[in-house]
Amino acid sequence: MVQDVAALAEVAHAGGALFHTDAVQSPGVLPVTLHDWNVDAASFSAHKWGGPLGVGFLYLRRGLDVPPLLMGGGQERGLRAGTQNAPGIAAAGAALEEAERERPATFAHLRLLQHTLTDLLNVPGLQANHTPAGSPKVASFTVAGADGEALLMNLDLMGVAASAGSACSAGTMQPSHVLTALGLSAADARASIRFSFGAATTAEQVREAAAIFLRAAEASR
């Protein structure tokens, strides 16, 4: 689900707190309006919009005093030690400009893929966890009665790359706190799989993945 960042920031500020948003999934897909969001800080990662790995940037509201985590010389305006990765920054900027130019077409393409997969998997025993108001980049499904680990392994063996949750929580055995907050039981959350789409993903790949997923789901119950 796409959160109302401005409303959340207003609540935080009313309580005297600063507000940071992890906005890495937005550029090239959703509008980024930092001033309208009224956030104090926002983080972005270039590989999400086709830029190089290991490059990102942090937006800080003007006047916000942030103590550095890495101490050293003052050449980075006192925010961190070290030297800027100029080629990486330039590549990230060029990729971002291209991604923003293509954003309307990318959004429409990703939403079509999401709808296609959802329609193909609209069968008994499968529940879609994403909503039409959410990001078009991902689709999440719960397979009733399935062993989540077996389901993921079967998909991998059948050639489909999917995940049991976000990359941030890779390796954990705990059910997704997002899915349990949506009302799923711990067992159903563990039996849920997330698919991610990119600009290079094709409708044919989605149809093939859907057919494999149905076979994997049956084999995992």
C-alpha cells in the first residue's frame, strides 16, 4: 500500500518528532514531491531506478542538524568522512532523469503486469494481499494450507524468482509483520509469496510465472 506520507509527517511533527521516509521504491514509478510530503529526511537508492548498485542519496530538510556517523575531514560539509563517488553519482543522476522521463509509461506497464498476474491467480485457495491503491511494482499472494518454505523452494526449482518478503527481512524465520498487521495469521503470512516487477518484465514472463506458481502451490500443500 502507498502510504500518505504527508499525513504521517504531520502526526510526527505534532508530537515533536522528526520524520524520515524510506522512499527507495518511488522514483521512476511514483511521484516524488519532497516539499509536499513535508518530511525531514528521505532516503533513495539508485539501483531501484536502473542506476549503479551501492549509490544512493539522503535528502535532509534545510536547517536540519544531523550528527555524522563517520568522523573525519570536513570536505563533505561535516555530514560524513570520505570522498564522494563522482562517477557513481553522475550515473545515478543520469539514470534517474531517464527513469522520470519514462515514469508514466513504466507505471502503466507495471500496473498491467500486476493486474495480469492477479487475474491469472484468481483461483480458490489463493488470496491476493496487494490492493489497487498500492504500488504496481509488487504482488503478494497467500497459498492456503501451503508450507511457505517448500513453496519458495519449488518456485526456485521451477525457474521462478520470488521472495517470502522484502529484501530487508531476508533470512528471518519470522512471519512478515506487514502481513500480520493486515490480519493474516502467522501460518498464512509464512505461506505468502511476493513477486516483483520491473520495466523489463514482459507479459509473457508473467503468464509463465503464474502457470508455474499454480503447480508449485499445489505441490507445496
